[in-house]
Amino acid sequence: MEHESDIIDARGLRCPLPVLRLRKALLQVAPGGEVRLWADDPIAVIDIPHFCAEESHELRETQSEGDATLYVVRRG
């Protein structure tokens, strides 16, 4: 996978699926690689930062657009 262009569309998925998709994608990139995830699950704003902290990944950016949020995560 090219870490610069990894984008996961988890819109429409509910907890815990966005985090599970993010975890799977991060396992496929080298440490330091980035994954971008779109999610519209209201719980994702809690789950994704918590997952990143627990797994030593860096939540680099969040960007809201309409009902969805883009999370940019760097693999730890």
C-alpha cells in the first residue's frame, strides 16, 4: 500500500467498525506511514483518539466536512 494515499471510507459504519478498519490499514503500512479515514459515526471522535493513544499511533489531524470527519493517523 502507498502510505500517502491510503484512504478508508468508513462512512455509514458504526462502532467498532471504523476503528477495526483503521487498525487493519495501519498494519499494512510501515511505521511512520499514514492512513486517512473518513467516518461519520458520532462515537468515532472518542474511539479513534483513544485507539491511537492505546496503540502508540499519532492522530495527526482531524477535519470535519458535513457529517463526516477525516482522521489522519501516522503509524507508531
